[in-house]
Amino acid sequence: MAATSFVEDALRTHRDQIGNVLTRYLPDREPRRWLYDLVATYPSRVGKGIRSSLCVATCRAFGGTTEEAMPSAAAIELLHNAFLVHDDIEDGSLSRRGLPTLHRQHGVPLAVNAGDGLAVVGLSPLRDNVRVLGSVMSERVFDEFQMLLHRTIEGQAIELGWRSENVLELSPVDYLDMVLLKTCSYSTIFPLRIGALIGSWGKADLGPLTRFGFYLGAAFQIRDDLLNLEGRAERYGKEILGDLYEGKRTLMLIHLLSVADEQERAWLDSFLSAARGNRSAEQVQAMLTMMRSHGSIEFAREFSKGVASAAREAFDVAFDGLPPSEDLRFIRELIPYMLDRDL
């Protein structure tokens, strides 16, 4: 509990700092009603701010300053919110951070355009890196962002493709390969890499940070998948059981598909091949019951513990030789936090 409290206090501090910076990048001009009010919607809803906080903390752990990391942290946060707008449309999600999704409030066309607008706004802070970091370092940071965007979109394409073509023959390795691209890239790997790049002025070895970011991000995603099934709606902020309605290939579903008998497998095939609107609450509850009876939820829980153990080992290598600091403690305490967090 002490570790959780420490992490959440640190997140609040980072979030307040970054929130003040974000407002400078959100356009205050017309057309407000159909664009810029929508662009500001998700950034104005309070989230955890893990990604931008990780970038700032890593920069400082490697000897940099908050000011040096802030434009990149703001870009990460804005791009994250742009991804969320599009993800919600692609998934048919009903809620985001405790309120209706943007496309439910304003319709799909305006929401898509607002998501595009957020992505464009998310590039604006990178221009300020030239003033803060100089042209050479800014170019290196921009290259990292370009990789971040490519990897994230590739991972999203894989997940959507599995659902579109009703792919059933998947393994935990397939899941981790997808998560490496979709979640880890922009949630942990590149926030770490960008922070270390800036803080060390290009001297840090980014390879060990990539490995640590993979394990940390995978633990984050598995926990998020578990919370979707068993979290508290008032804390989770998204639609409970939404992953089942959407047919997402979570670790629990992949495990269930591997252990289900022939009759159950046929039922799952039929359920997952249907459109979201044709999946009933009774069917979703039946799938949840199957996951529980076959130990799929417990499998994912134990799997996440193994991933977290690997993250602890990778942390020691990635940050070897750095002096103790509150920022380093924050990054280290994110590992158990990812397993214990209750949104």
C-alpha cells in the first residue's frame, strides 16, 4: 500500500505539471463547437498520466531536468489521447474515463476528425524541442516519436485484424508480440527511451530500457485486461466487460480457446464471429463463467506475476549505476503498481 500511495502521489504531481503545459497547445479558436472543444475533451478528463510521467521521471533519473523533458512528455500525452479517440471508435466502446466516449457524444464523423486534430496538435510540442534541446537532439527525439507511431499503429492493426478475421489459433507469445507493439511502444518503451535520451544527452544505452519497457508495459496491459473483467466501474473508467463484447484477444481469451472442449470451442467461434451489436449480455456472462471455470483469469494473473519478475530484473540492468533518487524509486515502484492498481 505504501508503494501504491507513493506512485499515485508522484503521478498527481506529474499530472498537474503536464496538465498546465497541455493547455498551451490546445487551440483556442474556431471552429470550437465542431472541432476544438472536442479536441480538448479527452485531455480534460483526468487520467493516470503514466506515460508522460515516465518520460519526465526517466529524464531526471538520467540527470536531465523537467523543463527539458516537458515538450516530449506533452506530445506523448496528446498523442495518447488521440489514440484513445480512434481506439474507442474502432472498438465501439461506450465510456472513457467515466464518461461517454467522444463518438457517442458527437457522432463518429466529428469524433474521427477530432482524433485527427489531436494527433496534429500532439506534434506541436516537438517543434519546441528545438528551442529547449537544440536541433541535433530534437531530431533524435523526433526519430523516436516516428518509431513510436509506426509501432503503435502496427500493433493496433494486428489486434483489429485478429478480430476482423476471427483468428482463434493464438498463443501467449502472439499476445505478447502484439502488446509489444500496441501497448508497450507508446506506454512504456518510448517514454523510457525518450526520457533517457534527453536526460543523458544521448549517452544512455537504450537497449536495456527497451527490454524493461516491454516487461513493464506487458504487466500494465495484462492488469488492464483483468480489470476490464473484475474492476470496479466507478474506478475503472471504461465499460466493464467491454473486452468481451468487443471480442478482444486478451490473454484470458487466448487461454480459454486453448483449453475449451469441442462444444465450447464451437460456441466461442460463433460468438466471436458475430458483430458486437449481436452479442448479448447473457452470452458475455456465459463467456466470463467459462473463463472462471477453466482458470483463464487465474492463468493471466499468474502470467502477469512472471512478467513483473522479469521487469524487476530488467530494471536493475537498465538503470545500473545511476544514483538513488525519488524518480528512480518512482520507476521501480511502477512494477508492483502495475500488478496492484485498481482503476
